[in-house]
Amino acid sequence: MLGDRVLDLSRFTLGANSKLIGGSVQSAEHELDLSVVLLKRGKDADLHPDDARRFQAGDEVTVFADTATLQRFRRLADGA
């Protein structure tokens, strides 16, 4: 909990139609007010990935955020 915000960790897999594909870690963190904690691509896992790293379909992304932001990230990850 941070002030009155309840924060949680969640893992998402970016679908082929994800609206996050091609976007950077930095833009996701800034626009959605979250922290990307882990980015896993294939066998490679990057704890606190570089801000310039760009998302690809199939990436497993672990983020730290409040519930509403996690729900929004899920919709973007799914391509909804």
C-alpha cells in the first residue's frame, strides 16, 4: 500500500494483437503510471529492463501497479 493506493504485482503475456507491441518500457511506465519489474522473452529474463527496450508479441511482462492500472494493462496486453 502506498498512501491510499493498493499496489500489486501481475504477470501478462503480450498477445499478437497487443497495443503495447513496439512501445517502450519507458512509455508504458510513464503513460500508465506503473513499473515494469521483469520482462521475459524466450529464455531471457531482464529484471528492471532498460527504458528503451521495446515490447514484442509473446513477451511476459511483470508489472507493479494499482488494480485499475493492472486491468488497463491487461486489456492492452490482450489487444482489446
